Amino acid sequence: MTSRKKPPTKRSQVPFYVGGGIVALLLIAFITTGLGDGNDGNGTSTAQEFADVSVTGTLLPPTPDEGAADTAVGMAMPEIQGEDFEGNPVSITNDGRPKAIILLAHW
Amino acid sequence: MDVALADRFFALMTLAALAGALGIAVLSFGGRFSPTLARWNSQLKDIFGDWTYWIVFLVALVSMLGSLYYSEIVGYAPCSLCWYQRIVMYPLVVIMGIAAFKRDEKIRTYVLPLMVIGAILALYQYIIGYIPDAEVLGCSLDVSCTERYIWEFGFVDFPFMSFVGFSFMISLMLWASPGQPTGSEE
């Protein structure tokens, strides 16, 4: 007498569908992020979020209270050297021209 | 795990969940008017119906592990709205795990309100990401509710992932449950 194996139903294969789908998404993510080639998947090099900044010169005095004279007027500003997102050097130096330096956050 | 890889992987999971939620909506509503859609809906329920609670459990588990990965390993500080969504999501892992194991259909009454609250909070946070002036609940200045830590495909960020996760779970819970008759013949 031979025993016949019951063929798997679609219902019993659901965990394999789900698991296979997750593995497929992981593979797609791996391929599209272009790991290992320094690429972020969008055709551009991976940008750095942080970099060291060096400041040289004398710090300007704090902003005075309203109405008081600003003793920083006429003083030379400190100079700043750092890097942009791509690692290129960026500097804000005392080149004789007036500058407004704006620090922004989006919230 | 590389952060860029994790970002892309969770974003793709989100798109898959979005497709699932939209597919269920189309089949459920369209099935009322189209016999073909009704038949497909019935066939899919027949295949996936017994597994819906396990799939909801998996969605909650992946959401929890993903949020813990980003906060505890990558180091992104959760904002206050993120915490409220965590408060709703994390218990669902345990509740849905037990419900799936016991095939307890009564659990719908208890988890659906939690899922709806989570979806509303996530949708609100997604909207204020685009319209910061619409923020009325007030978030801490230390950790912004509108900062986009990730931004995949031009529209997927954490609130979007959260909203899709909750929406997919809601659609699954309303769509089918273990042991529910589907009306199809096999």
C-alpha cells in the first residue's frame, strides 16, 4: 500500500509568498541603493552630513541689549573653514567685503 | 545594516503595504459592482483569509523593529508625535500575536480604534511636514515633528510609513479574518 502526499494548497503557501516578497524587497533595496560603489542609488555620490569646522580669529562680542551700542561694529570677523556636503573645502574669510551669515533650521 | 539600505528597504515595504491596502479597497468596493472583482476578492480571501491576523502581526512587528532600529541604533530621537504613534503600535505586536495564535475574531473591536488613532496621528504629522503652519498640537523644539529624517521616492518619510502601516492593518482587519467564510467554492 502506498501513501500519497497531499499536495500543498495555495493557502498553506502564504508564509512562503510573504517571506519571498520580503526577501525580494530586500534584494531590490540592496541593488537600488548601489552599496559598495559609493553611490546612493540616484546617480550621485553619497553626501556627508557632518564635517569638521575650524574657526580662527577673535570671537565677536555678544549682541548687546536693545538700544545699547554694538561694540562689534568695525571689528574683523573670525574666519571659518569647513567642507560642503560633497567634501569640497568651503571658507568664509575676511576678504574686505561685508557679509551676512544666515543659519537656518527648517522648524 | 547600512542606513541607506534600511531607508530603501522600509520605503519599499511601505509601497508594498500601500499596494496591499489599495488593492483590498478596490476589491472590496469594486466587488459590489463588478462580478469579476467580487470573484477575485473571494479567491484572495480564500488564500489569505486565514493568515490576515498573522500578516497584521508582521506589519506591527516590522514597524516596531524599524522604529527601534532608527531610534536606538541609528540615533534618531523620536518626536512627541512619533511617541504617541509608538504607544499605539507597540502593544499591537503582542495583542495581534496572541489574537493570530488564538484566531480570536473579537479582537477587531479592541485593535481597530487603536489603529485608527495611530493612522490619524500619522496623517496629521505627514500633513504638517508639508504645511508647518498647520501644526496646532505643539511639538518640542528639541526634537522637531516636521523634520524629515528620511525622504525616499520624493514622498516617503516616517509619518507616511506609519500612516500606510496603520492603514494596511485597518484594511486587513476589516477585509477578512481567520475562519471567516469567503463564499468561494474549492
